[in-house]
Amino acid sequence: MEKEVVLLSRIGCHLCQRAEDLVESYFPGCPVLDVDLNEERCRTYGTRVPVLVIEGKVVLEGVFEEEALKAIAQSITFQDRRHGHSNRE
């Protein structure tokens, strides 16, 4: 079972572009949502972007460090394996 992973971002944001590149490395195909295209998302996350949300919970925001993202990706993989799930189809 794959976890729902979403990156909230903004066009023209240099931190967001770096986060997009890093997230793509660890979560290929992760949806990237522009916070400015949705009023509620903009109100909630507009000053916090980039924001990584996994299963509806914010796990990383602002400056994304590769080590932190790597640890999150490994943690998800470990949890899935522990519960008898594989990330492979």
C-alpha cells in the first residue's frame, strides 16, 4: 500500500523549486499542488511553502534538507515493510 504524498508549492519560489527536485528523487511522480490555485490551501499553507504532506499530515516545510527527506522516505518504506506491505507493485 502506497502512502499518499503531496508537495504544496508555488511558482517562482526558489525554495519550492529545490523541494520539487528533492521530492522527485525520493518520491517519483509525487503530485505538486500550487497553493495559489486554491483559496483554502493558500490561506493554510501560503506562507509555509514548500510543504510536504504525507497521509494528510505535514511532515516537512520551509527549507528542505536532503537528509531529512531521505529519513522520511526510509521511514515510510520501513513502516510499509513492517506491516507486510511492499512499495513494489
